[in-house]
Amino acid sequence: MAVIADTYVCLMPSMGEWDSRYAKIVICQTFPYTWRYLKFKKNRLNIGKDDVLIKILREVSRTKPLDKYLDDLRADVYSREYYTNGEYTPDF
């Protein structure tokens, strides 16, 4: 189902709303960890560097437009308390 949704999002015209399109693509490509990704994005989940979600985000961020889209998430993660205290180093 996630593969079909990803293909559908990629084939639909964006009509100038690139951020929402990239958000939908990232949500589809992080499946089956979509719930954890959304919690991580809303700062309700702390994950370590060996977490599967970090590995998935690293793979997703290899694509140029998605890499630029995930820069905002990287900046947000760097400003979180558990990162500034040295407990976590994001590398996606």
C-alpha cells in the first residue's frame, strides 16, 4: 500500500506546493516506521544513532529534493535539549 501511495504522490502534479509533496513522499518512504517518524518530527520521541528510523531517514535523504526538505528536521533536532546536552548525535 505504501509503494502505491508513494507512486501516486510522485505522479500527481504538485501545483506549487512542494513542501507538502515532499512531506507525503517522506511519510510513504518511512513506512512501516511512519508513526515513529511523525512522533520524532513533533519532538515526542527520542531516538539513538543506532535506531532503524535514522537508517531509513539516511536512505531517504539521499535524494536531492528530500535532502533539502529534511534540512528543517535536522535543524530542529540539533536544537532539541537531548542533543544540546550531548546525549544524541543525529547523522541522517
